Amino acid sequence: MLIVCTAVSIAITNSPIGPAYLSFWQSQVGGLSLEHWINDALMAIFFLLIGLELERELYVGELSNIRSALLPIFAAIGGMAAPALIHFWLNAGTPTQAGMGIPMATDIAFALGVLAILGNRVPASLKIFVVAFAVIDDLGAIVIIAAFYTAQFSVWYLAGALTVWALLLVLNRCFRVMHLLPYLLGGALMWFLMLKSGVHATVAGVMLAFAIPFSAKDDDEQSPSHKLEHFLHKPVAFIILPIFALANTGIAVQADWFQHLTSANSIGIAAGLIAGKSVGVALFCFVAIAIGVCRLPSDLNWSHMIGAGILGGIGFTMSIFIANLAFPGNPEIINASKMAILLASLAAGIFGFLWLRLLTKPASVTNTNA
């Protein structure tokens, strides 16, 4: 659906009704544009889901055991640092330097989609590894958004948001309130205060996730975190992200499109996603294993790790999101950045698929040889 919505958005933008289509997303509703509501409100729900998934990973998933979590942690650090450094190296001291956060992100859904197509050619542990490092990657992107992509800052509104969060934590940890309604109402207030504070309002979604009670001992019907995560999966996948794609991938392909793709910013984004991700993930994992901090899972080899790094270069949703924040008021640069993101993500997906398809064997063949 994301691919279809992206294609539809690009096609309409470059049709005779393109200007009307783009202006539609700028229509004012309640003091904010439709695009603003989507990127600040609907995407806060997307970030809430990411937070709930991260919470689950920290309690009962791959990140619950520090020994198991170290390898994807190193992978995520390398996968964020190398792309950012490549972009910074090409854009330092220029107006596009703020885009260094764009190639740091990984789109979990698309990366796992490619692995699903590969079927038994990739071990289940590789999928777990990709999920773990992509979740940490998203957490890093959220920290970057909160720290560096902040508008006019208000300490009082931020203090109000943190106070609401603290009260929700008290409801959870001290009073063990298990009904979702108080948390959702408090989360809505926290979102408003965060929006007014200047810190990007979507951060409130992640904060709310960690305030909602989670219990590894409870089943899906009892744990509020489990129930909300289960409820949000389909609306996020089939409503929120497609709407985000429709509103944010309206890329105008102009006569000088190639010139924009050869700018330092576009090259930094593309090189960061395609080369930086794979090199950063593989290099940091190699160093971590070489110094004995962690070990490579028995059913994985370095071809798998490099392939996972290449797939990490599929930025899409988070990269487009950060591009909007990096260059406010510069539609031309945002348009060129989105084009670079889409082409680089497509290339990373194809390269990653071919790498794992050609250089790995089906699990059954590997087990027979073993």
C-alpha cells in the first residue's frame, strides 16, 4: 500500500491537477494544515506503536538480555553514525548540513518485507537481528528529532508535558491502573503540550508508550500495552502510513531534476543510505565481535550481516519524516531530498534482495550440509 500510495502521489503531483493536489494538503483545519495534522498528530500514533514495540523488545524480546542486545546495538550505532558522517562530510558548513539526520533511519516494514520475499534463504535469526537493530535505529532517530529538530522552544510547555508523563508513570508504577483511558487522555494532553513546547510532538507518542503498563506475565487481554499494540497495527499500516505517503511523497519531477539529484545534499542522502548503512552496520559488528564484546549467531555469517546492513538503507518513512523537519520553508530542497530518499531506498531494497538471494543458501540446504 505504501508503494501504491507513493506512486499515486507522484503521478498526481506531476499531472495537470498537481498544484491543486499539493495545495489540498496545505488546507487549514483548526489552525494547522492537513499536512501538519498528519505529520504531527497521526504520526504521533505511529511513534506510539514504535514505542510499544520497543517496550516489548526491552521486556521480553531480543533487547531484554544485554548479551543478545549488544550485537544489534552496535549495528544500530554504526548504521546511524556512518550515514550521518557521510552526509556531514559532503555538506558541512552549508545550508543543507541539517540533513545529516535523514540517512540515519531504517524503515522496518520495508526491510522485513524484503526478508519475507526471500523466505527460507534467510535464517529466522537474521529477521530478529534486523528487527532489533531497526528498532534501536528508530529510537536513535527519535532522540535526534527531539534534540536537533526543535522549533521555537518553550521550557514551560515542555515542563508541563514532562509533568503529565510523570503522573502517568505514577498511575502505572504506584497505583497499577490498568485501564487505557486515563493514559490515552493524558497522552493527548502531553501531545498538545509537546506541540506547544517546540519539541516535535511525535516524541510524546514514544513517551506515552513507556507510561502504559506492560507485563510479560499477562496475556493479550490483560496487558494494556499488549492490547494497544495489537489494536494499532492495522490502523497504522493501512490508514496512517498510506495517508502519510500520500501527503509527503508528492514529488514534482522538474526539468532540472537530475541537477538536484547531483547536489551535495542528495548525494549525501543516497550515499549515506546505500553505502553508509551497510558499511556502518558491518564494520561496527565486526569490531564488537573482534574485541569479544559479543558473538555472531551460529546460523549467521558475514554475508548475512552485510545484507542486513544493505537493507537498513531503506529509509523511506522515517527519512522522509526527518527531511520535512530538516528543511522547513525550503520546498525545493525537501522535494530533492525526498527524490533522493525514494531512489536510494529502492536501490537498497534491490541490492539487499540480490545480495541475500545470490550469496546465501536456503536453510534446508545449509542444514543438510551441516
